[in-house]
Amino acid sequence: MGTVESRAKLACLGAGAVWGLFWIPLRGLEHAGLHQLWVITLYFAVPSLIVLPIAALRWRHFARGGLDLQITILASGVALVLYSMSIIYTEVVRAILLFYLMPIWGALLGWVVLKEAITPLRFAAMALAFTGMLTIFGLGLRVPLPQNIGDWMGLASGVAWAVVAVRIRANPVHEAVDLTVGFFLWGIVMALGAALLLAPAGVASVGQAGPAMPMLIAFVVVLVIPGTYLSLWGPKHLNPGVVGLLFMTEIVVGAISAAWLSGEPFGLRETLGVLLIAGASLLEPLARLMRRRAPGGRA
């Protein structure tokens, strides 16, 4: 495996792990009494303010990137805002499951747009990952079909992120720092628009969030901004379907952190699901390692 490809896979694994902790500051803001749509807005506002000086310094890079760059970062902002809103408007489990059909969309788009083959090993990895996800949520082999607006938002967010992965792979000239800055700036525009249109009036008192702000700022600086950078750098070097599989560490970290910090159940079923998802992400690297070690094998 090439060094850059290895780093890209680690980047996507790390990014997924960061998003698995996404719920922690969100819950803190909800407990402060903010409406969930304003929670999402505040979640984007903090990193947007932090990266604003970088945007000012790199305005020439944004200008050179033109419409192509703006479409990519707009799609990435749409993906996360839709995902966040889907958690509000449907059950969390359904939102996650429908979002994480993303590896299918990524593999299909990679095949159609980038002419990258969907190998039997990748099919096996997707099957393992989906089985693990369904096991964690106790759904057997039943994948939920969209039934309400929140479900459709979850599904659309996965499609949008698959489009982002394909566009980044097809246009690797855009620097990850510009993608990251644009992600937050477009994200705050859309999150604020959604809150103004859909949230009940009179609940946008940011003062309510005061007690939760230190944790949010620390979380954003230490995890969210670096994690977003990784999630937008890694796809430059990987098949979009593989990106979706590696991001599924979000489910693993989310399940473990929720059990640890919130006392949510984590027993044999959850352990088995975590192992299946981890196995899916390791399947291709292990197969490649075995081929290298075989007599006459090549990477």
C-alpha cells in the first residue's frame, strides 16, 4: 500500500472517530435549553469564527478555485447540515443507518464518474460493515426505508457526502485547508437559514448556551476542525466507496462513547457489531498484505 494511501485511510478512520463524538457538545447545548436547530447553528458558528481569518488570508485561493471549489464545499456543508437536521426530525438510529448507505453511493459514483472498479473484496467489506451496523442497532437484516422528512434528509446527506468524495477525488487540486474553511462558512449560512425558517421564534438566546460554550470551543479546536480537515483531505487519495466504509468508525466510536459517558447499553451485540465494522475497514489492507507476503506477490 502506498504511503499516501495509507495516510489517507488513517485520516478517514480518524475523521470518522471524531464524528462519532459529535453528539457530546450537541447534548451539552441541548441541555442548556436551546432549540436543536439553534444548537446546529451554534455548532457551525464557533468554527466559522475561528477559520474566518484563514479565509481572509486565502481569498486568492478561493478565487482561483472558482465555481468548482464552491460547489464541492457547498455540497459538504449541505451534507452535514442535512445529517444534523435528520437527527432532529427522525429517530437517531434511522438517520445514521440511512446516512451510512453512503458507501454504496460512493462506490457507484466512483464506478460511473471515475471509472474505478467495484471489486469483490469491496463488496465483501460493504456487506460486513452493513451487517455490523445493523447488529449494533439490533435490526437484524432490516434496512429502514425513508418514511418521513427526517429519513429523506438522512438519505440525502449520505448521497451529498458521496458526491463530495467523488468531486474531491476527481479534482485533487483544491487544498484541504480551503475545503475545510469553506465547509464551515457554507455550513453556518445553511444552518442559520434553517434555524431562522424552521425554529420556533424566541428561542435563539445564545446566552443560554454560556455554560456549555467552554466545552464546545475546546471540542471544536481540538477535534472538529482537525477532524474536518482529515475528512476532506483523505478522499483525495481513495475510492469514494472506501471513504464511506472508513468513515463508519463513527458508529464504533459513537456506540462506545455513548456507553461510557451516558450509560447506554454496550453488550455482546454491540461488541459483535463493532468487530464486524472494524473487520470491514481492515479487509482490503489485510488482503493486500497477504498478497505481498505470498511467493511472487505484489502490493
